[in-house]
Amino acid sequence: WAVVDAHLHNRPFGGPPVPFNEMMDRQRRAGVLFTTLYGIGQRLPVDSNCTYYLDCPGTPVKPSLKNDFWNAQSVLDNQADSTPLITLSMSFFDLDHPETILPNMKLLQTEFPGMFHWAGEINLVKQALWKNSAGKPVPIESIPKWQDFMAELRRQDIPIAIHSDLGDEVDGTKFLPLMDAVLSTYPDNKIIWVHMAGISKQLTPHLAAATRVSLLQRVKVPVTIEDHVAMISERLEKYPKLMIDLSWDILYDELYESDAERQLYVELINKFPDRFLSGSDHVASEEKTENAYRREINKTSAIYKNLSDVAFRNIALGQNYFSLTGLDFTAPQVCNATPVMLEQESLRAPPPSEGAEVKPSASFPSSRQENQEMVSTDDFSAVEALPAIADFRRGSRSCFDRSVTDNWAVVDAHLHNRPFG
């Protein structure tokens, strides 16, 4: 579980979203205090009844500013809300037409001055979109033509999050030269390679009868976990401004579920504890439930309990995020033997008949230690004390007790829901 969701798509590809206030409430109730709101840079046609591109192959998706405008206006309309603290991302970039990016940046930032401090998720190559006439590999010779907008991103100190698939079912590193070209051409830009550096479903089909091996190991030109970890490590060493995002629940399904495979990634993250970011990759379409968001948060957070205290603080408690964005916050330390309790706040939503927010009644994590309470997944109003913004202010003496929270379970496989009488 992380206090930062640095990869949330607050708008879907088509159709209505989860209402803005409701999505922010879901984050609050999940304990998310800081978030990056991505739009979806590609939209389905307005006359399409489709909300997810994979459900309508053949229907084109096209780059659009619509979601970025909507996100910015929604923030303005609801800016009285204190949490989660929002970083807005420009998601409209069309790398097939780089000449359009800087003018549209200026348009967006003129309409909403001082509000956008992130760019992404930008598609360098995304195979999942190919059946919707999008996501094809950007020609490598066009990458030097990004100079104007990449210079502007550097000037404004804005990171750019790039979706670049690593490979496909024939060649597991087929698209790696594209990302290498971006990194070598723009080493001074803050670049985030999303989804654990290019993991995608398109590396190979999933077969129910297949032997349970990693997605990376099923490709015809093998890319082993060891190869992938070594590839990431080499690039992190070579490019000091490169960050890796840990969003998307496929990472859990394919990389974390096996202890042996997960351990190699744990060692990688612990080796570079200041180079990774937390995130869900949740797409907030109207039909998505709060349970769905919680499941994605739980899956993408699963690896954090295995990390060193340094890596846990930097990633799950957000220090890397604050350093990247320049936000004036600092992550609490991980508690030693005698912890200073967090200055928690209650996240319980008041009943409709009450106007005041419920006051915190117990220290975190001591109340958890005594009662081992866990977030209810059928009544999200019953969330008790979690870390608060106050714990992340500079000068706070708070610390985070991993010995308690690491023991929370996301599954109760033995619950008697009726008494004997």
C-alpha cells in the first residue's frame, strides 16, 4: 500500500467516468494522499458507445486535448478539497506529429496557467492500440525532432512518462532501440519508463494450459527475468534522470506472484531505491467500482512489503515522488524500536445526517496493533486512522510502523458471516 498513486487515469477512452469527487473520495478512503491525474491521450469517437478500446477493434482512437481540459477544470471546480493533493499531467502528446506538441502545450498552459507539472502517459509504442489504428512504433528517425517540446519540458522541470513496450511474441526486445534512442537523445530530461520498463500483455498470448512461467520467458526469443533486470539496471546506471514506474496490476500477475521472480525485482529496487515510483494505472470509467480500484492498489503495492526500509520510504511513502515533482513534502521515516506515532487523521466519511468530519480517535499504528483492523471492502465509510498530510510536512517527527502494516491481509479466506444463534 502506497500513499502516492502517481499513475491514475481519471478519464476513460470513451463514455462517462467515475464522477470526479467520487474518484477522489475513493483515493482518500484508500489512504492515497498524493496523486498524478493522467487523462487518456487518445479518445474513442464521441459517437461510439465503447468505453474501452479492446472491446471495439477497428474503431480508431485519436490524440485529444479533451481529457486534459476536463481534468484541469474539475480540479478548479473542487479545489477546496485538501486530499489527495493533485499533480496534473498533460496526456495529449502525439509523437507521430511532434510539431503539434509545443503549440498545444502553450494552449493548455495558457488556459490553465501554473496547473500542469507532468506529461504522460505518452505512447512511444503500445501494441494494445494497434487494432484501433494507434500506438504503432514512432519512427526512430523522428525522435530528434522532439527537441522543441523536450527543451520546454526541461525548462519547466516537467517529467515525461513514456509507454514503450519492450517487445512482442516474436522478439522480446524488439522495441528497446526506440527507448534507448529517446534516453540517449534527451539524457537531461526527467523520463519515466512506465510499467516496469515496458512490460505488456502483447509479449505473448496467455494460454490456460501453458506451464506457469513468466510472461517474459514465454517469448520465442527469450527475455528472461535476469535479462530484464540487467537491462533496467544498466539504463538506470547510464541515465541518472531515468525513473521506472511500478504501475499496472499485470506486474503482480506476471512478475510478483512467483517468489523467485519477485525476489529479483526486489533486489533491483533495493539497489536503486531512489529511481522507482508507485502507481495503479487505474482507468476510472463509470462501470469501475471502488473494489476494482482497491484490487489494483493492492496488487501494485504487493511488492512493497518485501523492500528495504529505504526503498519503502522512497517509493510507498512518496519521497521519490516529492523529489521528482518538487513538492514541499518529505516522507516520514520508518519507525525504529520506539516509534513516534503518526499524526493521523480519520478518513471516515460522515453519514449524510452529520455535517462534521469524524475526529481521529486513536493513534496509528497502535490501534491497528491491538485490533488488527483492516479496510472493509463492502463499506468504505468505515475507514479509520491512516497517515495524514501533516505526517509529510517538513519538520514532522512522525514515523511509519511497517511491523504493523506489513501484516495486513487483503484476503480473509475464513470468515463466519453468521453466528451460532
